[in-house]
Amino acid sequence: PGLYSLPPHTLLILREQAWFKWLDPISKARLGSGVSELEMRAGETLYQKDEEKKYIHFLVKGCIYENDEVNLLSLGSESKKLWNLTREFDSFKINQGFLASEILDLNNETYKSTVLCEGDSILLKIELDIFHETIKKIRGFREKILVSIISKNQEIFDQNTDNSKEAQNTEDSTWKYWLFAIILPLIICALISQASLDLDSDHIVFIGIVIASLTLWITEIVPLFAPALLILSGLALMSIAPLDIVLSGFSSQTFLFMIGLYTIGSLIKESGLAYRICLLMLNGIPTRQNYISSALFAIGLLLNPILPSATARSSIVSPLLIDIKKNLKVLDYSELYSGLALSAYAGITTFSFMFLTAKSENLILYALLPTQTRDAYGYVSWFLSSLVIAIPLFVIMVVIWRIRFGKRTFSSVRKEKVNDQLVLLGKLSNVEIQAIFSILIFVIGSITSAFHGISMAWISILLLCYLLFAKVISTNSFKAFIDWQFLLFLAAIIGLGNSIPYSGLDAVLIHSLAGLETIVESNLYLFAIILLILIYGLRFILPPKLCAPLLATVFIPIFQSENINPWLFCIICLILCDSAFLPYQHATLANFLTEINSSAKLNKKTFYQINALINGCKIFAILIAISIWQGLGIL
């Protein structure tokens, strides 16, 4: 039988396996797309030694055995010990389970022994690359398989074991960075004290703390939130700002909103609902392949408002891209695959500025806006206002894509794999139903907030309370779902932004940037071009989570002083800060390229070139939007 459609009998066999039940919903669907059933008679050969390795086999019923000794010299010392141990349990002849020789060395291109059937047997054939991806992504899965082989007990997968995290020592040259973080602030403070800036000793010391924190952020030798907390400590200890202002980030509605949003977003992903939505979309599109790129882009775009993490969106879209590539039989390093990958990546990231909940940076800048501006730009108004930039940017991106990839054609798609994955996901679970309910309440509550007066923060917190009371989310899940490190960073940045007017640094900044202030007042087009150059330069050393908030704390007061809507700066800043030319600049880009195995599949030169071209053309969409804003009198 082929690998495109699983008959009901095979689906039932797969579902009954203890190891299959151990997987999460998305892994079940992904693994199921590469499984077929194989029936063999006694005496038949499953494969010969040194034959090309394409599948991992799981014996469901019967008896198979290996008639060749595995060459132990080709195995590592750890694998040799495991192999010897399995030999003691006579594992070369099995009645159920995986073969040790196949699991011990997954990277080997050929089988290590000849395997024959002693009796009539039923096996599951699992495509090697899909099985290998599952092994890498699911913590402890390979260890479970090896234990099941040794103990000859498939029920080992039903036992929950804690996977301890090993501490990693990454202290190669951190002492140099620490030395730099100490010396640089001292030099700058000495220079400031010599200049006539009318700053007292406390303010000079605080500037030194900010410089030290920037150095630690750039070198990334400490967690992102640690330097931010150092700044807050400096503000409080030197009484530069009132304590309630310094700690205002921890009581802000944005902080509370992110707690609820992270929980709901993680529930949507972990329950398999987001993956189910993607499969349903793929299943519903026409079979002509010119729709596939549009579908990949639309899937990523749809996930933006419901998953507040671009990396989480990438982990859902990239497996779909891999499946589509295999189904279409698209060649490695081809222009076709580059076009598909760019469409998927653009959907994940390029238009995330449109949705207030699409990424954490959006909410940070939203929290830094003046109260009156925040009240004017809720969830819906933020989206509608951003269309002024989104539409020109989308047109530019489509033109670039059509010129480079539009003449490419595909063969027709077979949807049997998609159907199989939907069958393996099964009916909507209670958790998925609760996730759908949460999405509907959140969207309806946000749209109607102008009528009932309840902010999005309290809507998300009330939904979180409901999910906890209904035991949809456990205590452990609640801890795992939320990025507490980022929340600390968020609260610290909000506190810093609120404290700057008390520190007197805003006046120093405005005085230092008097030239830019004049440009903002007289020529926003020129300012947008200068901002693009500034941001793209900073993005080579600063991550987007840090670059956007720091620029916002500097430029929002300038826009306010010139009576220009500061939201316009925020939306432009978010578009530009989310751009990345190289993987190290953006965790999402690095994660996406890793998950699709770009080194072995993707023409990176083409991908980087078109991605850079789109990033460069963002300025044209911004300039068009400025013209529209001026015409509407918003500026």
C-alpha cells in the first residue's frame, strides 16, 4: 500500500499502540502522515543488510529476527553498550516493538542487518525523516523506545518520568564581556561629569547603569530581563523616580493582559486546535498548486491574532510546509521550494504589526503610549488603522513574488495525507472546544469593549480564571505556558518608560536629538528613511524585543512634543524592527530555517535575497502610508 491514504484498519492499529498514545496531538498527526501498513509471510525478507534506509519499522504482530551481527565497530561506545544490553534480552528476535538496530543509529543511510519474518507478520512502516523529526522534538521519546526494546514492554510509554534539564556551562569568554560592561560605563560617566550637562551625581550614576545594561543586552551574557531589573533597582535606590512609578509595569493592564494571552495562546497550540485549523484550510483549497503559496501565507496570517509568539507560529507552519513539499515532490534547493518557504515565513512575521496580540513587542509599545493614545487604539482600531501600511506592503510583496516565482507551476496535490492527519487528530477534544470558546469570548469582548467598558486585560484574566476553575489548565501547564522571563522584562521596560520624565533624561535626549526633532516636525518622509537606516543598523546588534522598546522610549516623547500621533511612530518602528536579514538577528527566522532543515533542502541564497528585497521595500509602503495619513489629516 502507498503512503498517501491510511485505511481505517491501519488507523485503528496505530491508535492502539502505547507509544503512539504517548505523543502530543500535533506529533500524532505529523507521524501519521508518513505511516503505512505492511503484511508479510513467513520466510519473506523485510530488507537486506546495507540496503538504503528509508523506513523505521514497528512490529505489531508476528515474529521477525535479524540474521546478521551488527558491526559494533561502527557504533559509538554508548550505542555499543545499549546494543550489548539488548542482545542479553534476545532482542534480535522480537514479537512486538521496534528494532534496536534501527533506533540506535537513525542517521545511518543503510540498514545494519538483514531482517526476515519467522512467521506471518504485520508491521507499520514509518518514513525515516518524519520519525527522526519526532525523535528530535519530543523530549525523552527515543529513551522510552530503547527502554521498551530492552524490557520488551510497550507499556513503558504509559509511565510518566520527569526529564531533568542538564545545566549548560557557557562561559567561554564571558569575562571579556563583563569587563567591557564595567569599564565602558565608567568611561562614559567620566566624560559626562566633565561636560556641562547640569546633571547631579545620581543621574550620572544612573546613566552608567543604563549603559552597562545596554552592554549586557547586546552581548547576551545574561537573561533579557536581568539588565532591565538592574535599571529599575537603580531608579528606586537613587530615588530618581517615585517607587510606585518605577514598579508601575507590574500593575499595568498590559502585564495582566499578557498573562492571560500567553495562557490562551499556548492552550490553542498545545491542544492541537491551531494545527487542526491549518489542516482544514489545506483540505479546503482547490487542488491546483498555484493556491498553495497563498494558503501557506494565509495560515500564518490567521495564526497571528491567536498566537502571541512568532516562534510558536513557526513550529506549526513549518511541518505543514515540509509535508506539502513531500506531497508535491518539490526538489531540494529548487526555486519552487524557495517560493513556498518565503510565503510561509511572510505569513508568520511580515504582517504581525497589524494585530495587537501578534507579538510581545506590539504590547510593549502599546503600553508605552500615552494614556489618551492607548484609549484610542484598542484591538479593532489598531487593526483597521494599520491597514494603511499593510495594504501597500502586501501589494509590493505580491509583485515581488510574482516576478520571481509566479511563472512556476506545480503538479496537482493529493489530499489523502491531510485527511489522514485530520482522522488521527480525531473529533474535537474538550480542550479544543474550550480553546474555541476562549477565542470567541476574547474576540467578541475586544470588539465590544467600547460598549461595556471592560478592557482587554480583564477579559483575558477572566478567561484565564475560567480555564483554571474548569481545570482545563493544570498548575504545571500554567507555569509552562507563560514566558515569565519576558513578563519581567515587559514590566521593567514599562516602569523605565514611565520613569524617564522624572529622571530628567527626556530633556537631555530631546536636546541631544534636536536635529531629528526638527526633521520630525518638518519632513516625516525623511525621518522615515533615517529611522529605517537607524533600525536596520541597530538590528545587527540588538534583538527586536529590545530594539523597539528602547527606540520607543526615545522617540515617543519627541512625537508628543511635536503634537504628532505617537502611534504612527510605533507602527513604523514595529514594521522595521521585525525585519531580519540573517538568522541570528531574529529567533523566529532561525527557528523556521532549522525546522524546515534549510541546510539540506532550501536554496538559502534565493531565500535571503528575496527576504532582503521585501525588507528594503518596506520603506515604500511606509512612505505611501504617510501620504495617506497626511491626506486624512491624521498627522
